[in-house]
Amino acid sequence: MGQVLDIAPLRSVVAVADCGGFHRAAAVLHVTQSAVSQHVRRVEAVVGGPVVERAGRGVAFTELGHRVLTHARTILAAHDAALADLGAVEQQVLVIGATEHGADILLPGLTAALGERLPQWRLRFRLDRNVMLADALEHGAVDLAVMLDGSGLDPANASGMVALKWIAGRSFSAPAGEPLPVVMFSEPCTLREPTFAALDRLGVGFRIAAESSDLSGLFAATRSGLGVALLPMIGRLPDGLCLAEGLPPPSRAAIFVRGRAGVDPDVLTAVEHAVRDVLVDQG
């Protein structure tokens, strides 16, 4: 039997090109990095030469590799189209990262909106902080991420804007003549600088009363009366919390949708539009 270019190795070659490296390709394909390396070597054994080469911290395709890549895309497109026509396509998994803010409101709406726009995809969500989501995008652990920019910069390119609000426990009372106690996320956090800037604009002295690495801890500290917190709020406030009195609302935060290297641009656009629609409905 003659040489054969199998589908799985070709898919790994394309993933390496789209994602910019073996590690990211492995994350996207949900296989090990060694499996991707073996796939590339199998293709190289068939075509009789190197397909990719190390280039600094990344990889570069050889002249032969670019020819292989062109054929690989054509073969995979025909293969996937045939499966779709025969009704034999497995549902693809789309991993979406999102911050915890308003997850109880955003995620059901986003699931419904994407169910209409991307019916061929099965959704999996990962809730985390901005910095962790950015790292997950970099390494291909998530396909897209709905991220928060507390500074509210670049609203024209944002998927939406949400109000930043001062919240407090229902029993909280600001101490007279003393710095305002503030509850905030621990570093790194995109909301810390907006909090400091807002208090500076108000001319309010403050002290950090509590820090938390997650939203539930921040809510608990605020609910217990340790201090006020500046948060983007979507929908209703959690039980035991209310808007803090005497602190005018600062600027708004921006919501952006970011995609990993090699993500399908049509999928990215669909998620961006879905996020816009959900935020409009909640506005």
C-alpha cells in the first residue's frame, strides 16, 4: 500500500499553524503535546522532509510545510463536509472563559443566544479572573474569553458597557472622620486602579479593609460590613448587599470578547454579537 496522509495528523499540522505552536495546538485539540509532535513527524515521514522548524520560542513552516498545509486544509475541508453531509459529525466543544461578575445573568442568556447562533457547538464555560483567562487564551486552554476592563477604555470596540457600582452590606455605616474601609480583589485585578482613581476623584481617604482572590470571598467580606466594594453589577444585587450611600457612581467598565490564536473568526463574531445582545437585554 502506498503512502497515506491520515486525517488526525493533518489536523495537528493545521492546528500548529493556526495556534502558533505545539503546546497551544495540543490544548485546542485536547491531546498531549507529544501526540501533536508524533502526528507532525508522521506527516514528515510521508512527504519526505521537515514540515516545521523551531524559530526562537515558536515554530516556522518550511517551504514544503506550506505546501503540506495548503493540501491539509483542502483535505480536511472535504473530509468534514462529507461527514456533515452524511450526518456523521460529532458536536464540537467550544470552551468559553468568563469572569464571575454577573455570571448568573450572563451565562443563561449567552447559552440561549449561542444555541441559536452556533447550534453545531457544545458549550463549556470556565469562570475565572481576568488574568487567569488571559493566560488560558495564551495557552489555548479556552477558545474565547469574555473579559472585563474596569477602566472602561475603548468603548467603541467593546462588546458592551456595564455600570460600576459601590456596594455595601446592609448594616454597613461609614466611620465618621476615618478613612473609608474598602474591600477589593487581590492583585492582579483590573478593578483596583479604577477603585483608587474613583476615590481620589471624590477626595475620599480610604484604607483596604479586606482582599479576596474570588468573587464569593469579596461578597462575604462586604456583606459582613468590613467595607464597601466597587463592582460591575449586572442584574440584581446578591442577598445582604445594597448600594452604598453617599458615594456617587463612577465610570463604567467595558466588556470585551477575545479569542485564542487560530480561533474561527466566524465563531468569534457570533460570540461577540451574542454578548452584545445579552448586555443590551440587561441594560
